[in-house]
Amino acid sequence: MLLLPHFKLHFLRRQYPLKVSVNLAIHKEEKKGTLDRYEINALKQKVENIGINFDSCIPGQYTHQICPMCKGGKLKERSLSFHIHRNEKVAIWRCFNFECGWAGHVMADVGPKQDRVNKVKVSKKLSEESLRLEPLGDELINYFAGRMISAEILQKNAVMQRVDDKSVIAFTYRRKGEIVNCKFRSITNRKFWQAKHGERILYGLDGLKEGNTIVIVEGEIDKLSMEQAGIPNCVSVPDGAPQQVSIKASPSKKQDTRFNYLLDSNGYLDKASRIILATDGDGPGQALAEELSCLLGKERCWLVTWPKKDELTCYKDANEVLVHLGPEALRHVVESARLKSSP
């Protein structure tokens, strides 16, 4: 359509006000419609380039799909929540599989500058480089020596440190040699945190082997302590202990998602006839032992009894026993475990 100078438009509006206004409105609507189609097509292309089905969602509503990142996890669930805004200018998504957590958004812009700003944020694969890890230095090696854990055990378990903070321990969680999670611990303020989007698996999973007996502890240092004492086939839970027992009806491992890490043991937990629970001796540690025994079967779970420190207190965990009583005493504690279902 021919665009007229301002003075001519003013004259035409005076002579033919209705016709000119209608034509201008039609022109504006046609231009807007063309732009909207470009934006919608741009949004659709961006969404489908990352594996999400654009046409499955009605603008203004939510739909659930198989996540292209985790493929629905082990249960193949439609864990990805996908939403297109009613104006069709932005799409957002989040995967509610806790082992994935992939989330992001794209906008229906067509300009190169905006495209750069609104890049899709995809979680990166964890690696020593992305986590900024390096081999342990003297400070942390000496720290572990004070806890009776040797440099050999640390190296065998790929314990590392942060490049930018030599006082932060990095416990790498690995599956088939690849890092899938990392838990950090500062020795200066006892602060703990985990890598973003890390998988919840047993610590020491790669070292687990098929056998009649498996030992489960509550923390990474306790796992290292068991190995230092010559106790094989030991793993640690990834999250520590609950404050109290919350299982009332003894659900299966598949029903209780808090303990999904028990499913990822290469089948070794299912095959073991004897599972020794060496969780901490405090209330939360005993609550964890109770929950694990409900999930794994009390008939094959054995519970350690930590030796007395004095008349009123007992040693709390594997590392305390290793430090104060030595490796032989720790082996004796494990060998003396009693069946969980026994009085």
C-alpha cells in the first residue's frame, strides 16, 4: 500500500475521514499479522530445535511431555512441563524429574541482538574442568591425615579440591568414571553444597562390586574411613539423614522418590544378602537406618553399634572410631553388627 506524506494524510482525513482511517487500520493490522507470523514461526523453530514439541501446547496452557534431556528418567515419565504464553511471544519449560531439573525459556524475537540475549540455557555436562577442580594440595592432604585417611585412599576415590579455593574439598560422584555430581565441603566454616543439576547417586558407586555384603554409611568421609580400615564394598548415601523416621507403611524403593539412589546400584543392592547399616549414632542417623531397612528389607539389614566413648556417650561414626580407636576397632564394629530385626 502507498504511504502518503503527513500533509496529504491530513487533507484526506478531512475530505474522506472514514475511508482513510479504515484503510490505515487494515494496513496496520496486515503488518502486525505478518510480524506475528514471523515471531510465532521463530518461536516454534527455537523450541523444536531443542527437542520440544511446539504444537502439543495451546497458548496460555501447560502441557507435559517427555523431557528431551533425561528422556523421562528411569520411569519414562512426562516430567517436562511446557508452556507457551497466550501472546505466543515466549515459551518456558521445566523438567520436574529431580535428577534432571532442566529449565529454560526462549522468546519469539527475530533480531540478532535479542537472540543472543535469550539463548536457551542448557545444563552443562559435569567435568573436572566445568567444576574447576584440581588434585588435592598439601593443606587438604594434611587435613585428611589428621582424620587418619591416607593420600592413597583419597586418590583412589578421586577426591579433589577447588581451583579457586584450596580449602574446599570436592567429593566427586562418578558413574563409569564420569562425574555426575560433586559435593563440596569447606574445612574453614564446615559449609556444604552440591553441584547444580547433579544426579543423586550413591557415593562410591563405581567401587561397588557384586558380593554378599554391602556397607552403607552416612557421609563421604565415613566411606573413606571404612576403606582405610580395609572394609570393602562400602557406599555413602548422597544426602545425609532425615531428622526423624517418616516412612509409615514401608513403601517400595520405586514409590519413595527420596531414595531413588538405591535403584542405581547396578543391581548389587538387590543381590546382597547382608546390608550393614553404619549410619551415625545420633537421632537422624538412626532414623536413616530405620528408613533404609524398611526399603531394603529388615531381614537382610544389620545395624552397627558404635563403641562407648565414656559412661554417657558413644562414638558418633566411622571416622571417629578410626581416629580414636584405630582401623582394627572399626573392623570389629562392622563385624559385630546385629541383625536389624533382632531384639
